[in-house]
Amino acid sequence: MRELKTYLVEGVVVRRRDFKEKDRILTLFTLERGRVDVLAKGARRPGSKLSYCSDLATVGSFKINSTRSLDIVLESKTLYQPEGAFGNIKKSSKIFSALQIVDNLYREGDSYSMTYNSLKKLIYLASERDSKFGFVSFLRNVIIDHGIAPSLNECVLCQKEISKSSLVRFSLKGGIVHQECARDDAIEISPDEQRLLQSIFSNDFSDKTLVESNFNKQTYLKTFALLNDYFSWQFERQFLTIE
């Protein structure tokens, strides 16, 4: 009898689809192997041990048999499930937006530790506390993991340093630009919005950075909208299904 080639991974269920009469194909986003498609045999059967672990946004430990076609889940253990977000549109929309981002943006073999860890944290926060900053942190880490953080200390166009007295705008194509260098598509940005962006992309960033930042609500809203627009523009070709 041929010995099974198995491996163990921790992963988040970012997508699932029905297969045949009782099975499911799960897309897992894992720390070690990136995005992986696996077959959960009998997951749709009442009482199946794989049913609970096949729910979207479930964080689980999976023992998987490697095959020439689709790898097969042999065993699974639920580590966390965001039950606090079920039935709550505000909470669940953040989680499902993040799952869709990962499903569309990542491919098998892409291992991104910052994105994986921030996805897990977002699932927990959105379920337990509905942190308003969790999704911002997730987007920030996806951007950094891909090496496309915006330039915030020097002009994207002239490459000269941005001084505190500089009048600036923001280009979705790369970051801060001097007002005199700016083109028509550059967006107006206030000094507070500029400072908040610099805080978000600083090396010592944490959720605490945002909680303790002393900015008004309008600055947060405009900056987060700008961050979302930057993210969407940067990934437009790979990311056509996300607004």
C-alpha cells in the first residue's frame, strides 16, 4: 500500500464551493504555503467532522494528503470561528471583504506572514470587538507585504525630500508629490492626513498607533478612504472584482 504524503498547516478558509453530492473544495490561506485548494470529502454530510471547519473565516489546523491533483483534507481542528460576527452585517462585511481580497490577490506558494497574521487578527477583532482599525491594519500589511508602500517622505516625481513646509498632493500611482510637480490626477491632502499616513506606514506601527493618534474624525475618514483608493488602484489589474 502506498504511503500517504501528508503535511500539516494552519489556515483560514477564505472560499468554499460545493463539489459532487457531499463534498466541498476549500481555499485555505496558510502561513507556510500561501493559498491552497483542498478537497474536504463529506463536509456537507450531516454530522461530518469536516463540516464545522469548512465554514468561511474559520481558522483551523489541517492535516492534508498531497496528491497529483487536488490535495485532500484528512483531519481538521477548529482553532477559532468568528461566531460573534454571524448575523451582523457591519462586522461580517469587514471579514468577507478581507477574505475576498486574499482569494483574488494571492496564489499558491505565495507566503506572506504579515497578511496572514493580520487576517487572523481582523477575524478575531471584527468578531469580538468590531475594531474600527482592524481592516485598515489589514490593508496596510497587504500593501507592505507586496512591496508597494506609498512614498511619503520624498516626492514620487522629482525624488526630492518632502519638508514640513512643503505643499503636497497625493498620487495613487505612488504617494506624496510636491504641489508644483503634481499632475491633474493628484489628490489634495491636508498636513494631518499626511502625518496619519506616515504613522500608518511607519516601521513601529501597531493598532495602538491609530488608537492613540490625536486626529479628528474627518481626518481618519479621509485618510482611510485614500488608503483604500490607493490599494484598489495598485491592484487594479489583479484585483478587478474588488472595489
